[in-house]
Amino acid sequence: MITPALAVIGLNTYLHVAALLFALGFFGVLLRKNTLVIYMGLELMLIASTLALVAFSKFNGTLDGNVFVFFILTIAAAEVAVGLAIIVALFRKRHTVQVEDLNHLKH
């Protein structure tokens, strides 16, 4: 049985979850060497920011954050298509998705 105190989720809870997701994505980008995992970390950071926008929108009683999220998700869909196409092209060219192996593209 859920007690009434546990049923209420406040703005702080949403912001803590968003901060945790952002931190996980940030450290995934910093510490990983696989481009797909780095890309997933970037997407996790984007999801964390949209969660914070929706939470602020809900608790302020406006739809401004929801409108921003709509545009962010639209741009994220294009980003996914372009980003995955670049990763696939790099894999076909170099036969790897490891960042240190792709470092040779500078020369």
C-alpha cells in the first residue's frame, strides 16, 4: 500500500532524476571509448534536459516547457539519423567504432 506521503512527487524529485540522468550521460561521454556508447550518453543528456523542462512546465502551470520539448525531440530525431549515418560510414571505412582508432582521421 502506498502512503500519501510517498504518492506526492515534487519538483525536487524530478530535478534530482534529471540531474542523475545528465551525470550518467556526461560520465558516459567522458569515460567511454566506443562511439555508440558516447552517442547514447549524449542522448541521455538530452533526455535529462527535456525531463527538467517538462517538470518546470508542469509545476509552473504553463505549456512553455512542453513546446520546447516538442522542438527538442524533433531535432533529436534528425540528430539520430545523421549521427548514426556518420557512425555507420566510419565503421564501413575503418571497421571499428573505437574513438582512439578513429583518431587517425586527422592525418
